[in-house]
Amino acid sequence: MKKKFKKNDLIRFSNPYYTGNEKFYIDKVLENATLSGDGELTKLCNEELSRFLNVKNILLTNSCTAALEMAALLLDIQPQDEVIMPSYTFVSTANAFVIRGGIPVFIDIDKNTLNLDLDFIEKAITSKTKAIVAVHYGGISCDMNRLCKIAKKYGITIIEDSAQALGGFYEDKPLGTIGSIGCFSFHATKNIISGEGGAIYVKDENLFRKAEIIREKGTNRTAFSQGFVDKYTWIDVGSSFLPSELMAGFLYPQLLEIKEITNKRLKIWEKYKIALVELEKLNLIEIPQLPNYSKSNAHLFYILLKNEFVRNQFIAFMRSKNIITPFHYVPLHNSSFGAKVSKVSGDLFQTDRIASTLVRLPLWPHMPDIFTERIIEEIKSFFNIS
């Protein structure tokens, strides 16, 4: 039964969306009595993702963190190998390589997209550079053509951290399918959810076969289950990166509605943009800028305030109005652990500026119009704009 929202209810930043069919497929898993990974529903999820992304070589994982850790294993990251990435990202982006002894190399982000500023990439490349991680912040694409040319020039692998980007596109290409490896998230705060959960795409066929082994604790169990070998054994490093069938049962009906869910989010995203462009023209805030090459999945809508003081005032004001508007990451280079295990290339001015001024607005596909209108009204009220 769908909840009826009242105008003055607390407006949460994130609110899980249910298609209404999750219980049916979870019951199906229970009827099949196969709760561990790679059952019928896991395979259906893999097939649906492959169809939507128009690629082969997709594997469901227990998280996007797991997918990133698999990427580090696939690239055989060794101690002192360097991986270029933004500092303005979730800790898993860096952790996946740090646990292998790799060194994150942070460069600044573009002020318009909040993605890697490609003007600084080549300055960060050394003889130790093994990979570049392109994080598509908020579902807005990095400039992948330009990034791929740089990577090809230096023989460097591109990993797409598409945790926020499923349903987004670079030109006509789905995000997460352009680099050598793509990593996705189905965490409860993402567009398509299963509570936890993720997926990995591996472009190279031979590397994909290795991914199947890594995902199955370093064994050839997948080949065994497919009838290619008569017994399975330990043949490489790996871990348990499989999701449970219960997770897949929840995820499958979500994947079936990915276009509908994305379109609902886009309508709210556009309402915010149209309503708040007036404040941007008055130089009171900055709002997301969508490059011509990017088609967003409307994962989030953010605004940038003048400074940290105003940002904190804004968050407190909105909270007093029963509206939750959180900031986002503390840049990884500013964390105590990040400072010990990473390198910084160049000045991270935009990273620090954006981290101290960014606020995220509530955005969920079933958010009623009265909530969107109330949020916009209160934002204008904060700035004394009627």
C-alpha cells in the first residue's frame, strides 16, 4: 500500500522506491529454496542489466565496493602502483586500491560537472600510473572521449565508478560501459536499489573470465556450474563477491522499471532547475551544468552556496522547515587516513570549495509535487525571494 504524504510531513533526503513487485520475486526465491548467489534471479538480473546497457560480461556483486575491489584485482594492482581519481568521491573509490597497496593520486574536479578536471590528468601521470577512475558524479558524465584519448596515449586503463550513474549516458553510450571496467551500485540511496548490491562490467573477454574466478573466491566454480569442467578448484586470488538470491529478488523488478524510475526523477530534477535558475542569475547559488555530451539519470540535484557559513545556515534553516538537505563528501585528501596513503597532484581548489558549499536537495521518484513545491518555496524564502 502506497503511503499518502501530507504537505507538512518531514521531507527526507532519500526515500526507498518500491515497484510493488519485490515481494513476489522474493517469494519466488524462497520457493526455489536457493538463497546463495548465482541462482535464477541473479541470472535474470545479469540478463536485464546486459540488455539495458547493451553489453555482455555483466556480473552482479554484493556491492559497488566489491566491484571496485574486483577491478583492483583484475588490474593486478601492486604496492606503489598509482591510480588517478578525484578526492571528491566516496571512500570505496580509493579503498579498493589502497587494500592492494596502490596509491590514490587525487586531482581537482571541474567546477561545472564536479567530475575529474581533465586539464590536470596528464600532469598527474607518472611511470607508476596504472589506472584512472572516472567518477560520474550525480549521474553526470565525465568527458569520456577526451579521457579515453589521454588514457590510450599513455597506455592506462580506465575504470568507471558508475555508482551514481546507472541510466546516465555519454552521448549515446551508457555510463559504465565505455572504459575497460564499469562498477555500479544498488545501495538504498541509489536510483535502482536492493538495499546493498552492485555489479561489474568487464569489456575484455579474457579479463571477464578472470572476473568470474575472482568473484567465486578464486575458484573456477562458475565454469563448473556451466558444465565446462568436471570439478572446481582454487586457481587464483579472489573473495566472496556474490550477492544473495534474496537481494537479486528485490533488485529484479527494480531493473524492469529503470526507464520509468529515471523519467520520474528527471521530472523533479527539471523542476528544480527551472525554478532555481532565477537564484543563479542573481548570483546567490550555483546549480548543476549539464554538458552537451551528457544525459543525466537525475541521481541528485545539488546547489552551491556562497561559502561554508551560508551553507550551514541554509541546512539549519531547511531543517527548521522539516526538510533534510545534507552536504556530501569530506574530500578524501582532507581525511587523516587519506593524507597518509594518497598523493595530491596540483591544487585542489575546486574540490575544497565545492565540498564546503554543496547541499543536496531531496529527490526520490515518488516524491509528490507538493513536496517539490514546498522545497523550492523554502529555498526562495531563505534568500528572501518571493
